[in-house]
Amino acid sequence: MIGTQVITRNEFEAELRKLRLSVSGWGLTALPPVSGLLRIVILEKTDNYSVLAVDLGKVLFMNAATAKTFTLPAVVAANIGLPLTLVKRGAGKLTIQAGGTDTIQDSTAGGTLYNDLAEETFALVGLRVIAAATWMIEQFTGSGWRTS
């Protein structure tokens, strides 16, 4: 359709969820194309941040020289297939805290994934929800990622 169509937020988010499942790789969020381009939603943070369910499918940067934490939302069956890419920018330790009793790959329930190598000033990890309460590490750069 050419032109503008008004839809509700719920309808828009439902369409986004459909598109996200068809986009593989780097946790890209597919938004309606503009002149044939794919938009990527990138959020830059400089302090601890609790990731929201609406952030799934986005790329979140943590730009910090000191230790910071991304706290993941507890995920449910409706979130299965959704990606999230988290990027460590700067020398500070980046901790990714699982929400509630969720697990990240082989972490303990409510465990963490972290990178504390100061020399890795640019490292990313791509996560994907593979089951209720379960995140899988889909890709990463750098050698400093550890679970606990």
C-alpha cells in the first residue's frame, strides 16, 4: 500500500514481532522499509539499564569506563524467537543479569553473562529467546564473555 495507514500500537507491535522472526543474525529490528532500507533500532546507554520487553529485537550499547549492568526481562513463551544484541563499548565490565529465574545458555537460574576484559573496548553478544525463561547465546565477539 502506498500512503499512510493508521493502526493501533498493538497492531504495529504484532507486525514487528512477525518481521523480527524473519530477520536473522545481529538482532536487527525490522521496521517498515523506507526507500527499500532496513532500519535498525539502536539504543545507547551509559548507566545500568533494565531491558524492557519492547527492547527485544534492538541493539543496545553500553558505553562506560566503569562496571555497568543490563538486566534482562523475564521471558515467556510469547517471546520465543526474539533476538537481543548487547554491545560493550569502553573498558568497564559489562554484566548481563538474567531476569527472575531465567537462564542465559549454561548460567545458573537468575545468573549472569559478563565481560570484564578492560582491553575489549568493543565486544558484542547476540542473544535469542529459545524457550520460556531461556536465552541462547547466538553469537559474540571478543574472548571475555563468561556465564555464572
